[in-house]
Amino acid sequence: MALLFKSGSTRTQWWLEEFKTQAPDLEVRVWPEVGNTAEIDFALVWLPEPGELKRYPNLKAIFSLGAGVDHLFRDPDLPKLPVTRVVDVNLTRRMTEYVVLQVLRHHRQSPAYEEQQRRSQWQELKQPAADQRTVGIMGLGVLGADSGEKLVNLGFNVIGWSRTKKQVAKIKSYAGTAELDAFLGQSEILVCLLPLTRDTEDILNARTFAKLPRGASLVNVARGAHVVESDLIAALDSEQLSHATLDVFRKEPLPPESPFWLHPKVTVTPHCASYTDPRTVISQVVENMRRARAGEPLLHTVDITLGY
Ligand code: NDP
Ligand code: OXD
């Protein structure tokens, strides 16, 4: 039996070397060279083509190669099997580094200072202290909670919004649609770490932006389809928002004609906030294969009805 592997990145060779070291007996078939489809019993994949996974009659479980699973659920023919995702210390740390970096950049007004430098302008801007700045994190799950904790350690006032109430030390938790406006009304730096589901698609829209304090900024590290792009541009142009840092986009790679590339109030990065590190993730893949074969519950399964 064999593991189907499809990575969306240039890291395939690294994965194969790690598989060889950590699981030398495991047969890994790299898509599209899959051989006899009946011999594949597990799939570890990123962005499989819709319809691809139904071609494997003996598949027992589907492992997302990332923390997100929306790339799987976009497939209307996804086999009705257990789906797991990555929960991993290195993925979390990388995301937290990115979020802290961008929040500090917004807090310390780096985009404004960079603009002043281009004009050779020497001018100190009014700078609130971290405890006078509220960071709102949408999605207080594995990644949101860790980023939030590190921002608390830096002295920020951190609040979080999730579907259900959370207990995270020193982070005030808001939950559900009923508490969204109260959360947004305080979020001077809004960080989106929600999964993409039918309930969260387009959530970063004109209404949401209008509820934020004037001059707030946005860090979107979740998915591009959370953002209504024309609403974001309008909020930046009207100065309701001062800046947006975007790591994820509806269409990736971001097309050259996208207005985000050249917008003076937008920072673009190429979906690099974090990624799955084979050094620490292969062991959970191997363990889940063992569990599935033994009929035991899998690690990090997602709720198929909720979509995350
Ligand atoms: P989790 O599943 O651990 O956390 C998701 C959070 O979102 C939970 O707090 C959940 O609330 C909340 N949530 C879900 N639906 C709603 C809703 N309708 N209303 C309010 N809150 C909601 O996910 P992770 O933290 O591990 O990952 C988050 C996302 O980050 C991934 O799905 C992926 O899209 C993105 N990501 C991006 C990367 C990048 O490089 N840019 C890298 C890795 C991940 P509750 O717990 O109450 O259900
Ligand atoms: C993920 C991602 O979901 O890299 O892991 O976007």
C-alpha cells in the first residue's frame, strides 16, 4: 500500500528526503506519477484537482498538507472519508513570527516612515504605547491563540473573536455574530486567522471595515476569499483603513494586473506567512496511518459539517 503525495510548493524534494529518513519503509507516490490507483490507501495533499481523490478506490483517509482544509472541500466529489489537518509547533511558530512582525510594523507606523523616507522627510509621528493599542484577532484557534499570547507578552491589549467562547489568558474573548460589532469596534489592528468556510467567506467586507476604528489596519493571513477586494480598496482610499498587509489572495499567484501590487497602502507577500515543515509533521502522518489501519481515532481531524 502507498501514500499519495501532492505538494503545491517547491519543497517536494525536501519531503521525499525526510520520508526516506523518518519512514524508510513507506512507499510514497508523488502526483501525478501515481501508478496503480488501487494501491494508494492514504493521501497527503495540497490543492488536489477537483475529482482527483475519488479515483482511489481504497483510500482510507485524506490528510491536508496544511492547517487549512478549504482546498479539499472545494472538491464536490471529495470522498466521504476522515479528513485531518496539520497542527504543528513549527507551523505555529512561523505564523506567530509573521503576525508579530506585521502587527509591530503597523503599530510602529513603518509604512508611514517608509513613505516619509521616500520624500526625505524627517518627522517623528505620535506613537501610542503597546498597552494603548488593541489588536483584534479573528479566529482564536491554534494559530490565533498563539499569536495573541505572544502579542500579550509584548504588552498589547489583545481581543479575540471566534465561533465559541475561549479561555486564553489576558485575551478577552468575543464569540458569534452577536458579539462581532463589539469586537470590531475596538480592533485598531485586525488580524484575520479564520478558516475559509461558507460562514466566513467575504467576511472582510465594507460593513466590517466601517465598524473598525477610523485608521485601523488589517493583516490577512487566512485566505484571500475572506476579503471583498473592491471593498478593501475603497476602505483604504477613503482612509477608513490606513494599511493592509495581505499574504493570501483569491487568485494565487496574485495576477500582475491586481491593484494590490502597486497600492501605496498595501503590503503584499506571496502566501509565505507559514508552511508545513516535514521535519516535524511526518511523524503525525505516519501515526495517523497506523491509527486508521488499527481503527483508532485520528489526530487533528476536522469537522466535515463545519468545514474546518
Ligand atoms: P483553527 O481551526 O485552530 O482555528 C479556527 C478559529 O476560527 C477557531 O477559533 C474557530 O472558532 C474560528 N471560527 C471558525 N469559524 C468561525 C465563524 N463562523 N465565526 C467565528 N469564528 C470562527 O485553525 P488554525 O488556527 O490552525 O488556522 C487558521 C487558518 O489559518 C487556516 O484555516 C488557514 O486558512 C490559515 N493559514 C494560513 C497560512 C499562511 O501561510 N498564510 C498558514 C497556515 C494556516 P471555534 O474554535 O469556536 O470553532
Ligand atoms: C495552510 C497554508 O493552510 O499554508 O497551512 O495556507
